Amino acid sequence: MKKTTLILTIILLVIYSNILNAQVTITNFTTADGLPDNFICGGVAVDGNNNKWFGTQGGVAMYNNATWTVYTTANGLLENYINCIAVDNANNVWAATDLGVCKFNGTTWTSYTTTDGLVSNEVKYIKSDNTGAIWFATFSGVSKYFESTFTTYSTSNGMPSDIVSYIATDASNNIWFGTWTSGAVKYDGTTFTSFTTVEGIPEDNISSIAIDGNGNKWIGTLSGMSKLNSNDEWVANYTSVEGLLNNFVQDIAIDSHNNVWIGMYADYIQEGGLTKYNGSEWTTYSVADGLVDQQVKRIAVDNNDNIWVATGNGISKISTVTGINNTKEQNIAVYPNPATDKLFINLANNKMITIQISDLLGHVVLNQKISNSTAINVELLQSGVYVLKTKEGNKIHTQKLIVE
């Protein structure tokens, strides 16, 4: 009787959780909607008015949620192929090219090159810090633009590498650089501190860095993602074993609920998409789920927590609406947890899913495909904590399983 009551309680909790879950909607935008080009090589930025700015190989496009405005060399850009795009604290838009950077103040575009003090015209990433300074990443070092003056930081100033691919800032206004060959670098205004494979990061080629509301640093590489805590201590690495679509992380963004969104693309197998990690569960979105393209370049979160995905063939907007119908993350009930002898998997629909149970060292102890509700024998497993992964296509959910 007690076991029946426990099972009914867990089923009710699962149903109630599904009711509160969010329905995901994916909306795609291409040249048919107003983009000058579908190759969004320069990524996406969101300004203070919640306008979205996209860097394409055909110029800059701005979307105000109703209409599109396009800017090209005819409007003042140095060239139309945009490497990256950013918005500073004063709501100026910065677009980087291989010929220098361009600033748009809402009326006119102004260009800056090595003639003005930029360390290199080939700018790869732009970030504004808490003081209003603008930082430019290049493969010849970093330039800082503040109060009309450029300052260069390179190996001659103490940087471990001149090949800088990414820039982020934390709440204390420390500047974080992602480098090739030398890991992640923290600059506190005086000292450069490196975080490499020695500290636990999977490799020293850094593709992205994001910092959440708790001060955790999420560091992307082409071998997975690392987490550093608020004290800059290594916590864990995450790969496809834990729930990433693949290990080729291209960008990371954090929404207002501290969900981590990871954009990935492995060019050698042409597999890409977006994985969301809420701290316990992993959910992946791919072309099969509605993304416009698998080649994810950059991602950004707007003021309404919509996720904007810049790809090689257009833009996808992922939005969530709270409601009673969640067609994406429901209809799989797993109980009881803790389990003793049997683990019951209930499927509301006849669909093929994979059930995988791993120990905390990553060793897979059970891997089984099912298409109907079933019971899995776990009585031979040693008592302890395991990781239970359910996978349907590219949608992956991970949770803790306790076996008593």
C-alpha cells in the first residue's frame, strides 16, 4: 500500500511539473524576412531597447521586433563582412571587420583602424566593460578604447598569448579573455592569471566564456565546457557524456534564470545545435526541432529571455511560454526515486527513447532502448548515486538516480 501511494505521488508530481513547464517555440528568420544575407558570421547583440543587431556577410541588420533595417558600406561600414557585433553601455553599436571597427551612435557610423591606435584591423570579438571601456580581441593582442584613447595589451605586457578569441567581464569588472593555446585569462587591471589544462580545463583553446548571476564562469572549448566557481576554482567539465549535443562549443549565454545555453557545431560531421542546462537537466534543440541551421555561430539572450541563435543559414529565435501544454519536455515518468529493485519508465506515447544509467565516474552500467512503458531491473546495482539519462532523438534529459 505504501509503495502504491509513493508511486501515485511521484506520478502526480511529474504531471504537475509538466503543467508548469514552458512550451518552446522556435521562429526562424532569413533573407525572405529582411536579412541582407543568411550567413550570420558576426553573431547577434541586443541593445538597451531590446532591438536585435546581426552581423552578416552582407552588412549589419537591425530587427526591432517588427521591421528590419540594413546597413552596408553605403551607410558607412568599412566592409559588409562582419566578424562580430556588440552594444556598449551607451547603446552604441560596434561592428568589427577585417578592415577595422565601426561604431554606430544611432545616426552615423564612425570607423577606427590601426591608424587610430587599434592593435590590429582584424577584430574578432568586442566587449564593453562596467566602466564603459570597449575591449577588442584580435590575433595580435587586445585593444582597450576608453575616453578616446586606445591601449594595447599583448605578450609584451604580460598576456600569455596574443591570439585572443573571446572577451567577457564579471561583476567585479575583471576582464576574461579566451585565447588559443593559452587557456582562459583573467585580468584584474594589474595581473594576468591563466586557467589552463593544469587547472582542469579540457583544452587550452578557448571558444567562449560566460559568467552567470552567481559568479560562476562557464568556459567553452572544442573539447567540451568547464565550470569555475565564484572563487575561480575549477568545479567540473561537461561533455556529450553529461548531456551536450557534442563537444565543439562555439558560444555560451546565460538567461535571467541562470540557465546555461550552449551553442555547438562540429564541422567535420556537420552536427550542431543548442543545449540548455538548468543545473540538473540537459535539453538539446537541433534542426529536427526547428532550428534554421545546424551551423551555430553565436547566441544571445534578449530582455525577454528569448534566445537568438545566429547560424550559417539564418536566425532562430527560441522563446518559452508558460502554459499547461508542454509538447517538448513531457510524457516520460520515471519512478520510484530512490529505487530498490525496479525502476518504472512510463511513456504517455509510443516513442523510441534510450535509457542510460551511469555511475558518478561516467561508467555506463545500463543502456537500453524502449518504445513502451516498461520496468528496468536495478536490483543488481550497488547502492549509491547514479546519473539517469533519457534521450529521444537529440532531446536529452539528465537527472540524479538513487539506488538503495
